[in-house]
Amino acid sequence: MNILIISYTDLHYDPRVLRQIQALKNEYQLFTIGNTPSGYPGIIHYNTNEPKPEKERSFLQKVSRRLSIYKYIFKNYNGFFSRILAKKNNIKYILSLSIIKPDIIIANESSALYLATELKRTNNWDSKIYFDAHEYTPKEDNTIIWRLFHEPFILKELKTCKYSISMMSTVSDGIAREYEKLFDFPFGYVKIITNAPEYHGNLLPNNINSKIRLIHHGSATRPRRLDLLIKMMGYLDPEKYELTLMLVRTDPDYHNYIVNKSKKMKNIKFIEPVKISEIVNTLNNYDIGVFLLLPVIFNHKYSLPNKLFEYIQARLAIAIGPSIEMVKIVNNYNLGVHSEDFSPKSLANCIAQLTPEKIMEYKKNSDKSAMELSADKVFTDIKTIIAELANT
């Protein structure tokens, strides 16, 4: 069977897409569409971007383009967004490629679902589409511009593609229920595929030293509000607690802001980010994985991120805010603590009450849960979905 995996991301650095490839590469012939190849040998790849040099616009061209944008915003809503979508995703270019007919298409996120639907319609394929939504695209932001322009268009796009979906998954229960409501699917139709990494069977909980070593890793972006973790450290004794930040410079200006804000704090330090394959081993040197994510947008409210499962594989105790989906995992497996609210002081109080013995207990519980909460189950779930599609 031929399986086409589509994602408008850098495939070689997209953990969720890489797990799909890992789960299926030995049993099926895979093809990919993405910003970059996955790096796996033997997989035919199609780039999303047409290779052509960018031409410098003249002053008159820039003025004309700006006037056209205003024209489309105020006079031709659908035309404007159709053009933006076509330009962003290079759909016309991709449709022109001689792509091998797939039996199944895995569409990652709504933009890939739209492309998969167009590929299927244009080429008259009878392919089945498995839509891995990841998070809830219509509510990725809550700004006025987003709610007025982007959200209605994305909702229309999703509803247009509804009947092309043969199977669907997302990252958490809250997001699954929202998609079921949107598509009028029955309860439980949308399956849960977590962002868990592979099982690291060679790791054990490390002993606790004189200082409690906290760690947070991930992207340095404004919506993550990393400044809250810096404020949190102001409530903890610098002689007893130390926070290490391992940040990807997604937003360089915000990264610099966080670094400058931390300079007066002697219990905060930074280390360079490592390759995805090295994250868990690096985290294993610490004691507590921390994350404080304000529920300012829908996806943050129901977030169940990679880092939570990476903390578990690293055999860490966990300290988080009262995020609905993360709290379920932490409480069900007794992996750590969560604060009563999303204030830095509340989370600091939770951490300060932990004895070294209690932290070690949580670390050992992460060790016990590591196999169950690993990508081994994810691989099984992905294979089951594909097998069901193949047999229907």
C-alpha cells in the first residue's frame, strides 16, 4: 500500500510526523509532502515550495499590491483568503506535480487536510484520508484580527472537507470533543494520539543533589509566557532551587527578553537546545520538569504537549499549573504536583512543599509509567488506524 503523509512543516524536525513515519515505514511504501524531507531513506518527497527566486518589487508594484489587499479585505472576503491560502500553501504548484497515487493520505492539520481533499478531487483518487488535526486550528489565536478573518475562513474550509475524512485523531480529549461538535461526529469518533516520545529503557531516576534542579525546555515564544517561570523562581530559595531553561530561539527578540529578565536571578541559567533525539537524555540530569501555561487560547486550555511526556521519559517529577489535560496524566500516574491557579507564586508554593523524598517518589513513578506513556502505544494506535482504513 502507498501512504502519502502531508504536513506544512519541516518534516525532519516535526516529532509527530516523524512518529507516523517510524510507525509505518517498515510495512508500507511512504511518500511525503512537506517543507523539508524527513531524512528517512527510501521515502519519495515532494517539497511544498516551488523552487524559484524571489523578485524584488518596484515601488509601484508594492503600492499596487497594498491597494489590492485592501480591496480584497473590504470587497471580496472569500477571494482574498482564497488567494492568501493558495499563495501560502502553493496548492496550485503541488497539484501540478506528478504525485504517485496513494491508497491512504495522512493529513496533518487543517491546511494539509485542504490540500489532501484538493489532490483527491483534482486527480479523481479514491484514496482515504486520515486527518490528524493535532490541535484545534480555528482557535489557534484569540486576537480580533484572527477572530474576524482567520477563524471564519478556517471553519468554512474544515466544513468543506468534512466528508473527505475517513478517520480522525487529535492530541487530547478536550480538543477531540470540540472537533466532534464542529463536524457533528458522534462522541468518541475522534481518536486520541498523544505526543509521547519513544520509550527510553536505559534511563533511571537520578539522585537528588544539594540543590533541587528544575528544568523547562521548548520554544521561546510570547504566548508561552516564560516570564512567569522567572517570577516563580523569585519565590524559591536560590540556595535550594535552580531553574535551567533550554530554549529554541523561535522568537529571537522574546528569547533575548527572557535572558535579560533573568540576569538578576542567580538561580536561573540557560543551556543550548539539543537535537530531538537527545532531549530526554539531557532532561534526565534534572529533578523536576516545570511548565506553567496560561489558558489564554483554546489550545492552551486543553494542551497535552510533547514536553510533559519527555519529562516522564526522563524520569522526572513534574510541577505544572492546573492545565486540564496535563493534570489528568499527572494525577492518574502520581507523577508530581499542580498549582491551584496559574500564578507563579502558587506553583512556587507547591514546589517548596516537596521534600527530596517526595520528589524521588514522583521520579520513580515516572519510571514505572514510562513504557505505558511512550510512543510504543502511539505506534500501535497509528498502525491500528491505518489497518482499519485498509480493510474498509
